[in-house]
Amino acid sequence: MKRDKLRLNGRLKFYLGWPLMMIIILALATIGALLYDLTIGMYVLVVLGVYTAVAVICYFFTRAHLVRDVLKMSMGYRRIQNTLLKELSIPYGVFLGDGKMVWMNDEFKKVFLGDKKEKTLQKIIPHISEEAFPKKDNTEVQMAIQHNERDYVVTMRKTSVRDFTEKDRVFKIPTGQESFLIIDFQDVTEINTYIRKNKDQQMVAGLIYIDNYEDVMESVEEERQSLVLAIIDRKINKYINDLDGLVKKLEKDKYFVVVRNESYEKLEESKFSLLQEIKTISTGAGTRAASLSIGMGINSETYQKSYNDARIAIDLALARGGDQVVIKGLTGMKYFGGKNEHAARNTRVKARVKAEALREFIIGKDLVLIMGHKILDADSFGASMGIYRCAKALEKKVHIIVDEKLTAVWPLYEEVLKNNTYEKDLFISPQRALEVVDENTMVVVVDVNRPELTECPELLNIAKTIVVLDHHRKSSASIENAVLSYIEPYSSSTCELVAEILQYIVEDIRLPVVEANCLYAGIMIDTRNFMNRTGVRTFEAAAFLRRCGADINRIRKMFRDDFDFYRQKAKAIQSAEVYYDEFAIARCYGDGESSTVLAAQTANELLDINKIKASFAFVEHNGIIYLSARSIDEVNVQIIAERLGGGGHINAAGAQLDHNDMDAAVEAIKGVINEMIEDEEL
């Protein structure tokens, strides 16, 4: 650059020009002196001439040297800047918008390039794709990568060429290029190592319960009970001690454990093999094997929070039927085990206790609102009618909330409507329910424990007193603000639970035939005519309903299929595909509200095919794909449905997919099956 083209600007120019400005000031003073006195003016004029000559000579002489020194310093500064950038200990590079290399410092070449001759960022570091580049000028994108077992945080900035003058450029930019990428790499391997070590040392609290302790002890000879319990204690202690954890026995069937987070990861890798180890304990011929429920709280800020999370997790594990592990973390719930049906208890003590509590709550309220799940089925409708009888026996005002057309239970619904003994406003809409609810209202939810699946989810946020009665296994998204929750996964149906409760609400209660038919139909439909999930208490509940006048033949006639519906079901079964020779997958194409019933019945029918362990039927209704999943005893379809956002029972489950793409739904269920087979969960 030529010296005559250099120009001084800013404060430096002002500083050098100040003596010249003083000449103007002195000239004005000289004129004033001459006007005042000629002699004095002449002396001042001489002084002005001398000052002007000295100032002009100094200005031009100093300016030339000053410009040369500034230029020399600037060039030296630029060389230092370039050297520092090139020798910077952080890998640093400049690339074009398509990833082509423009310039890199020594550290970048040493860490990423080496002897390679690659010229594009994508080939040098495959972890960084062009899609990850910032799209707009003066924007920044960060991402984490691993390279040669080192962790890096990559910062990519897109910078416009117009933001730099030619003399500012350390590297040459191709003609026509408007922007380039500046990328630096911060090595965070050491920081991440300390973070991982700190996380590994965090304590995880857990609770272990023998969830069938009483049943096991009753089935074992008295002299062997202490031996069996000692073996269980030893296995639990050894299992946790091998992980360098601590075990404290709280009660005869409850244990408190503490392990490090790194040990928890080993537990997860082994899929909590302790569950199976306990089942191998020999308790003698004809006796029941012990099973465990485990709850743990991870990623908690404090030990107290971890313990509270463990308590929530163990409660959920027990509510889901036991014989499983529930982990509560920051991202939600995790489940392990729970593949087997929980053994039903023959005792009715719990039913009596729950009935007494329910009676007290009903007595304390003026109005009872009852609701089931969306698209009512026989179990939900029958249970609603049973709770209606409970409230009426206690002389309370009752409404049952219905929203959808009751196609699936229309014969039962019509029987109630035709009976003049029932109030005209017995059935109300969700909108009407929101209008009548107040502080003296009690809401009873039947056959569902997930708020979003109820007929009126908004009602749960308004009502102060909520009771939940259900036979589906509890999920992490269950109704949390219930004052009374009676969830029994081993029960065949909610109608069975309600039939038991009815016998304790009022002494010698007798149901009208219409209500007995509704409850009996709910049990019959959910058990497939008493073939699925039936126990001693199922038949006892059915016997009670029969004594109340339930008409089996009438119920059977009510739920016979019409010819078109039967054809649709036969068509779905005919077109069903068998996956892995064990899983039947069907696509159903029904009309109206009965389409979901079609899917459920199709899944049931597919189970009658030899070698089929589980069946899945999809149907589209109102823009949503509904899944009905069924099994007999070899596959837990609830776990499968949960992975698609649904839930249910171990032998009967369902899910709703927020789209109407049947092909995508089928691929989704296949993906879940593949994943579970790979993880040896199926």
C-alpha cells in the first residue's frame, strides 16, 4: 500500500491539526491588537509569523514519521494476530458455505486432518453434516461430537464477507463468495469425564417389596417359613451388596436400598435379574413362588427427593400388579418386568374397606357424577350403573356423563331409557356436567385411570372429591388427585369390582334386573364369556348378579352381531397377516361408532387361531387410528400398547394414534415387536 494513499482519521487527525487551528485563533488576536494599537499589533504579528512557521514545519515533519510508525505498528500487530490465530491451541478453521476448506490453524490440522488430504469438512469430520450448518448470516450453531475418543463442543458461525475489509482478511476468499463458516472446537473431554464421575457417584434410593408375602407364607409349611424368608433375604442382600450398595430391612416384607448411579446402570443392563432369581427359590410342591416389586428414584436433586420418587414408583409397581420394577426419573417412568398376571386374592377385605370409604364420601356430598372412558363399552357402562345404584341407595342425586353415541352399548342404554323408574336427566353431556359441578359434588371415574381418556377431563380439574375404580394396570399418566383409588389389575372387569362393593354399601341390597343385566354384560364381554382372566371372585360376582335377576339369554341376544358387522369382521380376519408366526395383525374398516367394537372383536377372534400368542387389530375412527391388542397368557400386550402411548390390561390393551395412516400404524406395531424381541422382552 502506498504511503500517499494513507489517511489519518479520528482523534489522531484532530490532535495533529490542533496547532494549525491555533494559527487561526492567533490571527484573530493579531487583528484585534492592530486595531487597538499599531505598535503592539506589530509585535503580535511577528509572534504569529514565528509560531506559524514552526507549527507548519512540525506538522508536516511529525505527520510523516507518525504515519510511518502507525503503519509499522499496524503491520506488526497484524502479524502477531495472524501468528496467534494460527498457533491457537483450539482447533479453528474457515470453510465455505458448502463445507469446502479455506483456511485452518495448526491445531486443527494436527487433531483432525493429520496426513489426510481431504478438502471438505464433511469428509474430515463425518459427524458434521451440511444440514447442521447455520442457515443465516451472523448466526451460531453448537453441537457435540466425538473424535478419536475425545469430546468436542463445535461452534459454527456464518459470517458475511461484507463485514470485513480487504486488509482485515487473514485468508483469501474466492471471488463471488458472500459468506463463510468460522468453526472452532472446544475439547470438553476432561469436563465430561468429571461430570460422568460425579453422576456415577450420585446415590439412588430404592424400595423392594415382597408383593405376595402373605400368600407365600400361607402356602409354605410353618417350619419352613423362616428358611424361605432367610433365603429371600440372602438373595436380596447379595444382589445389592455385589453392586456395592446398602440394604436395610424395614419390615418383614419391605427393604430399603441405596446404590450408586453407576450401579443402577448395571441393574438396568441386567433387566433387574433379581426378579427372576427370587422366583427360582423353591418353596415346596404346590406352593406359590415369591415375587418382588421394586421402585427407584433416579436423577433427583436431593436424597430426600430420590426417596420420595422411589415411594411413588413402588406404589405404581404395586398398582400395576406387582412382579415388576418401576423407575421414576426426570424424563418420566420406566418399566421392567410385569410380564406375568398378578395372582388374584380370594379375600374380600380390601373390597369391604374400599366400599366403606366410598360410602362415607358419598354420604358427605349432595351430587354424584359418574363417568367412564370415551366411547363407552359394556364394562364402563355397567360399572356406571352399579355406582348409580350405590348413590341411590344412599339417597343422593346422580348423573352419568355420556358424550359419544353409545353404539357399543346401545341395547343396555335403550333398556334404561325405556324404564320409567329412572330419572329423565340420568344421562347428561360433559358440557352440562361442567355447569352443575360444585364443591358438594363427587366425581366417580370407572374403567379408566388416565385423565385424558375420560369422558370429560376438564371435570377432574374442577371437582374436589374424585374416586377412581378400575381394573386396568396403572400408568404414569394416571389420575393423581383422587381421594380414593381402587385399582385391581387382577380383576376381570370393573363391573366385578363394583358388584363386590355393592354388597357392602347397604345391607341386603338388591339390584333391579336392568342394572344386574348391565353389570353382568360388562363381566361377560370383558371375559369373553368367562374365558379370560376369570377367578373365584369373578364367578362369585356373577352369582350375586344372577341372584339379582340377571338374564343371561337376554344379554346374549342384546350383543349378537348383525350380518353386515359379521361380514366386516370376517373380512378383517381373512386379510390379517401373521408376523413372526406368532403375532396376528389385522386392519379393520368399519363404519361409525361400532368400528372400535369391530377392532376389539376381531382381535379376540384372532386369538382362537392356533399358535397365535397375541393379536392386534387397527381401525380408523374420526381421523384417529385405534388399536385393540389381545393375548391369552404368553404375551403382556399392555407393555406393547404403552410403547404406542396406550395402556390397559396384561391380556387386553389398546392405544390411540393421532393419525389415520393405517400403513404407518402397522409398521409402528411391527417396530415395537422387533425392539422387544431384540431386548428379549418377548
